Amino acid sequence: MSIESGKDLAGMQAISEVVGMVLKQMQQYAQPGMSTRELDNYGGGLLRKHGARPAPKLMYGFPGHTCISVNHDVAHGIPSPNVILQEGDLINVDVSAERNGYFSDNGGSFVLGNDIHHHNKLVNASKRILRAAIDRIRAGMRIAEIGRYIETEARKEGFTVIKNLVGHGVGRSLHEAPFEIPCWYDRTNTARFKKNGVVAIETFISTKATAVVEKGDGWTYMTRDGSYVAQHEHTIVVTDEQPLILTEANGI
């Protein structure tokens, strides 16, 4: 969507503060021995408390309030009573929701407890690259150039990027134009960021894989080769200067 009025901006700021806060509190609440279903129920309760509806369930019938992916699962993981969190797990939580007709989206990977499997280098690279990429976005810039930057920075850190998961426009729906904001350089993507446009910028930084595959449950994406992937995501408003990061409450 495009921010056309003060009402639009206030609506987007309100729902973005909610999803950012819920993401941060879910990360803080997670602990070893907890199921991903329990963590999801906690997040769902927070969304209800703030008058927000979980977007994946609302838009697509997703079987959960949030998407929770663990270790080799990368995105759209279904919360389950059978997936028990362990010390050192690489966990991704993606929280998107709607309130008063406005949608916002954010996500973040983190290591649970002690980093016994040495995932923090990957997580920290994803965080840093996302913030640096967002700082470069300006109205009129080719979307492909942000993908080029993310891919280049990942390579400098010894990582790759996932090429079949992308960022997207957001605002009046969970997914809207521009539908393809990749974290790699796609020379065929000639679209440009538009002033006052609302978009979700995402990193998918990988230890080796460059693509994910559907797991077989109709939702979850995973790496085929056992690679690990860190994802971080902010919803922003594009301007002529530095973007306005609407989901700052998540602390990423």
C-alpha cells in the first residue's frame, strides 16, 4: 500500500507496534522443553489482547497464530505440540497480523539459550545486513539493488542467500505489490521502490543452500541439504531519505 493520509500512517504504526512487541516477547518467552504450539499460543494471546488478528490464519487458513520454524525448517513452520525446543536451537518466529484493516509483518531468528551449535554468527550477520540494507532504501531505487547488496554482504561473511523466498508489499493485505523483493540480485526485476510505499524487507541468509523446498505438510519450507538459515524482517515506509521502520518494537 501507499501511505495516503495521517490515518493510514497511524493505522500502520499501531499494528506494526503490536507485531513487533509480540515477536520480541515470544522470543523472550521461549525456553527449552517448551513446544512450538505452546509458544504460538502465547503469541496468539498477546495478539488478541491488543485487538489484532493473526494474518496467516485470517488470509490463508494457516494452522497457527504465528509461523515458528526450528533448525533446518526455514519458514512457515506449523506450531506443533510435538516439536519441543532444545537448548541451542536456531528458531525463527514470524509474526504478522491485522487490526482495523491494516496489516504488518515482521520476523526474526534467534538462538535459544546458549549458542552450543555456533549459530550466532549467522544470526548476527542476518540482523546486520537487514539494517544496513534498509538504511540504503530510497524512493526511486531499483528493488534489485537492495537484493544485490544483501547477497554481496552475505558472501563477504561466508554465507549464501535463499533465492526462492522474498520480501513483499504489505499494508491493506498481508501480501501485495510489489510482490517480489528478493535478497539476491535479479537483473530482470526492474521495479522501483515508491515514495510512501509500505514494504516488508527480509533477509534469508544461509550457511550453504540457495533454495528451500516444501516439507510435505503444505506450509513449511526447509533446506534439503541440512543448511541453516537466519531470517529477519521489518515493515517499513519508503521515503526520499532513510525509511521509517514501523516494526522497531521487535528490537532487531
